[in-house]
Amino acid sequence: MSDQHQRMLDVMAYADGELDGDDLERVRVLVETDAEAKELLASLRAIGDGVRQSFDVGDIDIRDVVMQKIAPNDLDKARLRRTARVRVAVVGAALVALAAAVLFYVRDINNGTVGKEAPAPTQSVLASANATGVEVDFVDTPSAVSVFYMPASVSGADEEGNTSEIAPSVVVWVNDDNTKEPETTP
Amino acid sequence: MTSRRVRKGGVALRRLFAHALLAGALAVLLLPLAKLASAQPPPPLPQRAVVEVMVLHATQNAAGGSIGPGIGNMPQLQQPPFSAFNTYRLLAKQSLTLQKGVPMTYTLPNGRVLQVTLSNVLAGPRYEISAAINQPGSNAYLNLLRVTTPPNQTFFVAGQQFQGGVIIIGFTLH
């Protein structure tokens, strides 16, 4: 579409009162500064005045009459359908986003991480990860008692060079009558 | 008209943007509800456990030590205070199913009676266990021992005299 054609369309829209905002201001400046545009606007207004006087249509808005003749209901329906489609698409996208957000949040709550599941720890890992281990809360005995806390450690290598992790442990040693407490040096 | 079409396109875009903003706001408002729903208290822990009781006999053998069959891999025996002995023999092994608050008894090879009670199951889980070792009609040996232990970790009660050595009782909760 050429600039001249576009300008003509703009002036026609301006004459019909269809413009507003920046478009209105731009075309208003155009018809004030451009002689051809100004002449075209005057011609359009003269034609409109002539038509109104000839048919004595008074204040009837010709645009509305023409639009109704064309099939106003079809245009409105098409516009409504397009709007409805856009709304359905936006609401659908929002629901999908919402479902994804809830899904990720629930996974976060359940797993403590998002998007990546930690491998199931082995028993030895669980044991060493537990800083507290076994706790002796209370001992009641008439005999002498000693409590030995054995920290987690790694055992020496076996014949194949494999080592194993020793879980932390507790020994409650209760002397039996006059039994002496064992030597604790290895 | 082209300008009208452009203007309508702009309106449609603004409407689309407004809908997107509305949807985002809705998601932000509903997320705390999802948090609230997922923050419901966890189901109660089962108030039961299985305790594996292993009774060992530890002695010091000048001719050389050994660890008897059935004991399995128990590297704690190489550490103090168990390292004071070099020979270990499995006397008995028993699994007891514990219900919270219900004492279970087990007769040890030396005639004393071991009583084990599951006092509580805490989050983790961690088990609160009470144990007592006594002999009816005789002096008390262990009136009460209370420990809190995670599963699969063994704790020991040791020191009872028996056949020239001592009895070592290992407790492992499952």
C-alpha cells in the first residue's frame, strides 16, 4: 500500500471521525499542513454535506446505517467469537501455569528439592549422616555403670582392600556385682 | 480501515496482557492455598518396632581370638571396650515385635530376664526404648535403661558375668 493511498485512507477516517489519540493528532496535523490532504478533507466533507442535504437525513449517522446494512450482526459475532477464543486461550494457559506451579511446589515440599530426586541413601550413609545416633537418656542400676560412645569410623581394609563404615554406637557397661570394668585400651 | 484494524489489534493485545496479569495474580493468590493444603500434619507414625536382640559371650583367650559364626560383620567388637576381649561367641539371637507401651520379655542364657518396652516413636524415626534386666528373687542388675535410637544402629548393654566371660547384648531397632 503506497503512502499516498495510506494518507487518503487516514484522511477519510479523519473525516468520518474514526480516529482518536495519536492517529487523530497525526492526521489533524497532516490536513493542516498538507495541501492535498486539506483539499481531500474539504472534498469529503462537501460530499457528505451534499448527500445529507439531498436526502435530508439530518443527524442520522450514515456509518451506522451502512454498517447495519452490511450485516452488523455477523461482524459483532465474529468479534465476540475472537474475543472468546482469546479469553479461552489465556485462561487455559493460566490454568496450566497454575497447575505446574502447584505441582512443583508440592514436589518441593515432599522431596525437599525441585526437579531432581536424590538417590535413596544406603544404611551406612544414613548412619553416618545422623549426627546424634544412639542417645542414653537414663540409667538406673545399683551397680557401677560406664557409658562408652563409639563414634562413626571406617574399618580397616579387608583382604580385598574394601573398607566399611562403622555406625556410631553406645555401650552401657554395667558391672555385675564385683566384676571389674574392662580395660578400654585396645 | 487500516488504522482501525491496527487500533483493534492494540486493544486485543492490551486485553491479552490484562488477562495474563489477572491469571498471574490468581496463581499468586492460590499458591498459599496450595502451601496450606500441603502443610497438613503428616500421618501419625506407626507406634511399633522390631528389636533384634543379639546375645554374645565375650572371653579373653590367650591362645588366640575368634569371632564365632552367626555374629556377622560387627566391627564394633574391634573397638574399646570390646577390644578387651578377643573371642566372641553367639549365644542367642531373637527378634521381638514391640508395641508402644507393651513390655516384652526375653530370658537370657544366664537366667536373668530382659524386659524391653517401646516407649515412643519420634519423627525420623527415632525410637525411645526402655530396658531392664533382673532376676526374680535376686538382686537387681539393671533397673532401668532408657535410650533413644535411630533404626539400624546397634547399642549394647554389657557386663554380666557368665562362664568366665561377660555377656554382651546388642539391640538393633528396625
